[in-house]
Amino acid sequence: MKNQHMTYYDDPVEALLDMLEQLTDSEVQAAVRLIGAYQKVLRDLPDPSGWTCDDFKQWLSTSGMSLSNAAEALGMSRRQIAYMVSGEKPVLQRTALACIGVLVCQAISRKT
């Protein structure tokens, strides 16, 4: 953003419009790509606060990742990933959110 001053807004729409006016065209295009990718990913996924091992397996399939690739992408060990796949360990909300982030990044990279 060009202008970094803080302004208080009563109306969140007014705040959003003001922020959009300060963005360059390329920043707006990037934001639109990100929002589109995020919406597509969220439409197909359960709430991250309650992922099961089946949800995690579905994420692995959707992302096209092996256990080793998933471990690297999520900053975890392969063993931790295997525990979640088998249901021995729960899928924490922060892990589900990281998985969603991976899918969003994949969607954005396909669009560019």
C-alpha cells in the first residue's frame, strides 16, 4: 500500500474501499486472484476446527501430496503426518488451517 497512515472507520465497507483506492492495479489483481482461490478452496472443505483423519486424507488427495511432501509443506515430520492419516493423532486446527493455506497457494500458482 502506498499510504500507511491509520484511520478509524465506522463503516467497514468504507474502510475497504479506501484501502482498494490505495492499491496499484497489480496489487488489486493479486488480491482478486487470492480471494478467488480462497473461496474455491473453502467451498469444498469442512470447518478447520473439526477435521478428522478422513478430512486430512481428502486434503492429501486433493493437494496431490505424498506423506513426505505434506510433511515438508506443513513443517512437520513424516511420522506426524502418518499419525494423522491413521487417526492415531488428531488433526489440530492449526494444521487444518495450514493445509487450507497450501491449497490456496496451489490454486494461485495454477492461475498465474
